[in-house]
Amino acid sequence: MKVTVDRIEDGIAILLIRPEEKYSLEIPVDYLPAETKESDILSVDFKREINETEEAKARVRNLIEKLKNK
């Protein structure tokens, strides 16, 4: 997915999802490449982290079991 940096306000970048640019994302500029500025076009990739998701679910299940057994 590609986004356009619409503006940066108070350390938050407003990114418009291309090509239509009718949806936006807000993200702290600290997460963007150095020297990113308004009107830059960036690539964004999302990837499911299946192993990490399963580990998080297991931790939650364990915490719930501990609470039930108190």
C-alpha cells in the first residue's frame, strides 16, 4: 500500500491512502523514515505475525486461568 504524507502536526503525520486519498492514517513521525516531509509518498506493508499472535493469546489464556484459580 502507498500513502501520501498530507501534513505533519505536533509530531503526528497524517497519511492519505493512495490512490484515492479518501482514507487517512495518523502515525507518530518517529515511526516514519528520517527526513520524511509533507507530500512524500511512502510504501507501507502490513504482515500478520501468526506466531506472535498465538503467543499473546496463550499468555492471556494463562492469566485468565490464574485469575479463575484464585
